[in-house]
Amino acid sequence: MEIKSRVPGKIVRFEKQVGDTVAVRDVLIVMEAMKMKQLLPSPVAGVVKEYKVQPGDRVSAGQVVAIVE
């Protein structure tokens, strides 16, 4: 499943690494948006397959940032 950013912002860090198993609502990415930290949780349980961004990248709303299968 493609995980998309809900808001435009900057990627701060990954909370899970590629290959990690995640449950529903586990935080994948910490972003900074509007000078506030935004947590991007996984909507599904599975394994983190890939990140499409790197810490420091700026993303737009709706941009694919991760893949969880």
C-alpha cells in the first residue's frame, strides 16, 4: 500500500526502518509542517518495503512517501 503525506512539509526522520514489521497506527515518519511535528502513521499492518523520500526532503500533500505491504 502506498502511504501518502497528508500535508506539505519536511521529512524529519523515519521511526521504522525498511524491513520492519508495523501494526496499524505505528508511526512511520515524523514530518515538520507549519512549524509543528506531524506524525505519519501506517494505515495498515505489514512490512515497510520502501521509503520514497529521505530525511530533509520537502514533500507536497498527497505525495507517496512510503510503501507498506
